[in-house]
Amino acid sequence: SIIYFIFTNTITTTNTSASTTLTPEITRISILCTTNDVRYAVGTGTVTAVQTGSDSVTPFIQKDERLDLKVPLNAKIAYMSAVDGSAGKLEITELS
């Protein structure tokens, strides 16, 4: 099958979780961390990235790492800096 590039969005993270809604019909994304490590979570409804102090700490992506992820329809991706006080950048590429 052919993979089509749909959209790339560069996000700057802070110490607070924020989220971005993906294009509704997208089922795959590629994420690239270009600066400091970033915590992320993918899901539908309310999605929150969590760093510490919880049993539900979310995964992280390291600087210069790329991950390709399968995501549910109508997904959101939440993100936050994995290192206190250090902003991160995350490039989110939507694929179909």
C-alpha cells in the first residue's frame, strides 16, 4: 500500500500537558523529537501526558528519536516536556 503524507505540525512543549487533535481519518503518525525529551500520550476524548507522581506516567521520546505509531480514528496526541524547565520540540507527521 502507498503511504501518503498528510500534514506536519511542530509543537513546542512546556511543563504542562497540552494536546493537539489529529485529522479525524488518520490512523498512523510519525513523531520526531528534535530537542529535549518529550512525554506523550495518544487516545480519544481527554488525553493527558503525565510526567511524575502517578501510576499512569506516559511514555517518552528522546531527543533525535522518531517513532511511528498506529492511532485510533479521531485521535488526539498530548505532550509535555520530560525534563522540568526544558522546552522540547515534537514534529508530528500525519500519515494515511
